[in-house]
Amino acid sequence: MKKERYSVTGMTCSACSAHVQKAVAAVNGVQSVQVNLLQNNMTVEFDEAAVTPDAIFSAVKKAGYGAMPLQMNNTSAANPTPIVSHHAERNRLIWSIIFLIPLFYIGMGHMIGFPLPSFLQGHSSIMLIALIELILVIPILFLNRTYFIKGTTSLLHGAPTMDTLIALGSAASFCYSLYATFAIAYDIGKMDMDAAHSHMNQLYYESAGMILTLISLGKFLEARSKAKTTDAISSLVKLTPQTALVRRNGIEQEIPTASIQVGDTILVKTGAAIPADGTVLTGQGSVDESALTGESLPVEKQSGDRILSATVCRSGYLEYRAEQVGADTTLSQIIKLVEEAGSSKAPIARLADKISGVFVPIVIGIAIITLIVWLLTGNPFHMALKAAVSVLVISCPCALGLATPTAIMVGTGQGAKNGVLIKSAESLETAHSVKTVVLDKTGTLTEGVPTVMDVLPEETVSADQLLSIAYALEQPSEHPLAAAIVTHCKTNTIPLQAVEQFTQIAGQGVSGIVNGIPCLGGNRKMMQENDISLPESAKSDVFAKEGKTPLYFAANGKLLGILTAADPIRQTSRNAVAAMQKMGLDVILLTGNNQLTAEAIAKQAGIPHVIAEVLPQDKAMQIKQLQAKGKKTAMIGDGINDAPALAQADVGIAIGAGTDAAIASADIVLMRNNLQDAVTAIQLSRATIRNIKQNLFWAFIYNLIGIPIAAGVFYPILGWELNPMFGAAAMSFSSIFVVGNALRLRRFRPFGMKQITTPPTQGSIDKEITIQIKGMMCEHCVAAVTKALQKLEDVETVRVVLSENRAYLKGNVSDSAIRQTIQEAGYQVKMIQR
């Protein structure tokens, strides 16, 4: 199967898109098709062996429209294929208004108190008025001939559209007015001035002109509004620089970004945008990644670090190797993902799509019935015609067709701006009904990197002695806990001693000889196997209850002490869990850790429910069991072992820094390692679906109320009669209302969360100072930095977040004092932002 996107021309309403979809779906070999009225394109999945693109184009052409390969120079969504140029449409509207003003003044001015010129007053001017109105309406008909051409074409193809309704309504008004004009001439010839005056009152030239002009005005305003729905994608497209500075064969040269090749060495100076993804070779600099991740502070980059396109080097100089270019860059993949999500259809839109497909024929039928009923009840033909025309022009299939795609496009675009990539409209809709959120622990709820938490030497042993032996034993090991100990020892400048006869014992720990002394390092089982006596406190489950893993170290058969390690909870995770609970979500921790450790982690994060000791292959089964209880479930994870559970969940949410398998299995991808973005995704889903429901309500209610009023159902009871001009105006502005309501989503902001990552600006109420710090490796570092900053004068509050390598300080303190204090504590200040 092959999946391709094609440009479609000639569509003006949801009935058009429904006909295109029906025509393409009928082609043998086409598996599925989704037509996007908003972007004027379609996504087709088909069997290459059974059908060719030309056959698909032919089916579209037979339906009365055009199709062609989609031009992917930038992005189709950012530059949707217009039916006519914006400039031409504006000129058509202006000239229509120029001719409409005198037409309306002559035809309707006297009804609202405007006096007619003297030469148009009296019975002698009746024929002159009719001829002037005829002369004025003909240019309007010619300027808006596209409605007649497309409306007639679609009718002849047996697939009438909104253009057909407009063409029928305005043509009926014009043709009847033309008949009345000849009748006036006939009456004047017979000198029957009363009959001539009666026929003059049956002129509807101004209605024909007003219908076409108002529809054109509505289309013009609607097009401008629809263009704004793709602003998010357009802004992403603009992030890519037009040129790049590269070094080829030792020569620096500036080339178009499109000419960058994999393996090129790209040079980035301060203020320059990154043109492709790659790895830093040399140099150091601060890179602003806010456009992709929403992270407000620049991230330090140096040799070996990953660098992404569409980010900006704020300071420093970098040389990096291009590894993903063109359509393979992170930015291009994000744009593609957002476009595909915007092109997809949510289940909530199915009813509207079904109605749109039969809407126009039904409306034409209602108009015919209206005409017949009015005539059968003894009313004059001109009144019956006016009611029928009103039914034709007030009916609006566009509002139904635009209700869902406009909201989906704006919603997914806003998600991208907030670092949340939503893969499909169905995922966006499902997320709003989620009641249970299941969280993986490692890398999702926690930092994903073990950190030494406690150094507990025996009474006769110093901390440095204990760390020295631990450093020597763990240095050769590749275990994650060994890495935590090595990092801690390096940070605290513990000297490394040589180890001999190093041995790793599976399920226990490591052993070796340090300075001629046999040493051991491992779990309680290793100590018991080697008859090492442990104090009662070390035998208890106190460490597990705190979410810590104890590592015992011994020398010469005696215990030296204990080091504890833990994977610390992210500060943002606590806030995210609290926000989820405020939203009424049931939060569950799903982990392979033992029950005591899992409960300790859950307690720190504020999670009430724990499912522990779950094997990786059983995670999906746990999700299935929750679903069997009727719970709509979202799974959030980042590892390979999370992929089956992500696929099983109603909504799978992958942390952006997770594995490719997790991201591929997920429905929603978070660009940052921030659980608060999952809250943003659910809030955005709820806001978008609420917006869609509002749009659909308006579209249905508008037609359910408007059509009966136009048909004159209430005329016998209340005397309500609708002029076709007002019907045309209502039709135009119903679509504008729906698009305008969808655009309100552009003001979406996450709520109910404490935004840790957003630094306060100068003059803000809390006046926090954000300090980016280099060198913090563990909770002991956090304690050291906190203690140092608290000693400064005029400091009110201090908060240090290890996961962000930042400190947040409130008080009247100078930058120089902050730098000096942190440097004296053994760390470096990268940046201070107020």
C-alpha cells in the first residue's frame, strides 16, 4: 500500500469534498481517502499494483474537480492551493459592491426612507428603473459567473454543491425579474399603469445582486480566517533559514539550505539559525530551542551534543556535522506530523460528513416543495418564488463542513507550539475522554538517571574512606548504579585507587583487591554470602520505603558503610500529577520495581495507586485489564518496553527524548522531558473537542431554524417572511462564525499547573531570579547550592531543581554576589536571568 497526498482544485464547500471523497473511494484499488476542504488536498492510500495516480486524478475530474501532485516546496498546509488568487477575489468583491450600491439604492432605497432622484419618480419612470436595475445587475452576474459555472457543472455531474444553491437562487431572482421587466413594457404598451406598478414591485434584481455580493464577501472573509488556522505551521516553516554557511574541501561558502548534504560541516555563529540536524564537532554555545520544545532558556551545547534545525545560536560559535537534512530534519517531521493530523478526520465529524453529502439535494427538494405549497395555498407566484429562493440561499453546508477541520487544524497547531505533537484527529478526540492516566516510572516520572542520595559510613570509617573503596570497585563496572557512584566520587574529587582481580558477581555485586585488601560492594545477599555482619538498621526495609536502593561495601570481612542511590522524581512530575488529579483523572504508577520502592516513589509524586513488580512484557496486559473495567486509559512512557503498552492504551503518550519504538507506538509525542506537557495535551484535547461541539451545534441549529423561517413555515402564525438578501447574509456569516470560533483556540494556554520551566521576567510579581548552574550531579549538590545561596543577605526563598540544573532565588541580590557564592561552593554559573 502507498499513501500519497494530492492537491484538489475547485472545492468550495463540504458537499464538494464529500463528492470528491465518494468519487475517489469508488476507484478500484483505493484503500482509504480523506479530503481536506481547509487545505484543498486529499490523502489517498492505494494499492500501486491495482491503481495509478492518473486513475485517481481522472476520477476527481469526472466528479467535476481537478487533482494534481502536491507541491512540497515548503508545506502544503502553510500555502493551501487557492481557488482564485486573493487579489482577484478582492477585486471581484470591490467591483460587485460598486455596482450593488446604486442597484440597492434604486431597488430598495425608498423602502428605508432614501428619496429617489426626480427623474426616477412617477409612473413614467417605471420602465427606466427596471432597465437601470437590469444594466447594473448584469456586471455583478458576470463578475460572479464562477458560481454559475461550477454550480451548473456539479449539477450536471449529479453532485450539486453550495455553488448550485447560489446559482439557482440568484438565477431564479434574475429570471423572474427579467420576466417582470418584459411585463412592465407590455403593461405600459397597454397603458395599464397599475399593472406596470404591480410588476415593478416584483423586480428582484437587487436580490440577485445582493445574494452574489454577500456570498462573495462571506467567501473573502472566510478565506482570510481559514488562512489563519494554519498560522502555526506557517510559523514553523519560516524557522528554517534560507541559506547556510558550510565548509567544503577547506573552503567556507554560503549555500541554499536545500543544498545541504549529509556529512557537510556547518558553521553557526551567534544569532544564526540552525539549518539541519546533526552533532556538534567543535565549539561551544547557547542554543535557543524554544521554537521546538517550548523551553524558554537557552541550552548549552558542546562537542558531541545533538543539535536540531530551526533552533537559534544565541551566543558562542559551533561547528557541526549535518546528519538529517531536508525532509528528514526534526522540523520537517514535526510539520509533516501536524499537517497529517490536520488532514485527518475525527470520529465526531462523521455525522456532519454524512449530512453534507446529501444536504444540497435535500435543500433543493425543500425549495421546490416550498414553491409548490405557497402556490397551492393561493399565494402569488412572486411570493412563492421569494420563499423558495430564500430556502436556497440561506442553507449552508459550509458551516457543517468547516466545524471540525478548522478546530482540528488550529488545535494541532497550538499543540506543536506547546511542544505537544498530536499524530491524528482521532487521538486528539480520544484524549479528551481519558479518565485514567498510567505512568511509567523510569525516565517518565523520574530523571531516569540514578543519583547517590546518602553516604552512611560506619562509626570508625570516614566518608572519604568509604567513597574511595566504592570508587575503586565501581569504576570498572557498567551497571547504572556504579555510574551514579563514579559520578558522585568525581564530583567530590575522591582519589581513584587501583583495583586488582576485579570480578562481577551476577545478582550480587562486585569484588576486588584494593591496596592489598579484599573488598566487596553489592546488595544484602552478597554481604550474607560472605558472612559480613550487618547492623539491624541496614537489614530493615527503611531504604526501600524511601525509594532508595542500598549498596553495601566491606573490606577485610567488615562492613565499611552504605551508599544509597535513587532515581529522583522530577519537580515537574509532582506538579503534573497534582494537575491531573485536579482535572478528575485517576493517576496510576506502573513499574517493575518492588512494591515498597514503588509506593515510596508514588508517595513522593502524590500518586494514590500503584501497580508494581510488573514485567516489561506484561505492561500491555495491565492496560488491557484497566480497559476491561471500562476505563478510558492514557499510557505515558519512554522506553522500548513501554511500546506495547503505548499501543494498547486508548491514547499512548511518549516522552520526546524516549526511544524510537516508544515514539512510533504513541499517538501523542511530547517534545520535552516534562510530564506537564501531558497535562497540556489533555487540556488542549478538551478545549478542541469543546470547540468542535460548539461549531457543530451552531451549524445544525442554524440550518434547523433558518430553513423553516425561509420556507415561510411561521408566516401564517407570526407573519415572518425572509427576504433572500438576508438569507444570503446569514449563509455567509454562519461560515465566518464557525471559523472565527475555531480561531479562539489560538488563545489556548495550559492552566492549573505551576510552570517550573518558564522564568519570570523582570518586574513580575514574584521577582524570582533564574540561575542556570553547571556541575550539579546529585541531591547532595542541590543541598550544597541551596545552603550556599541561603547564606546570602536579603534572600527570601531558594529553590534548586536538579533536573533543570537551575536555582530559583527570590530576593534583592546582585548577580556578582550570586556568581561568587556558587563558585565558592564548587559550581559554575552559566546564566542569570531576571
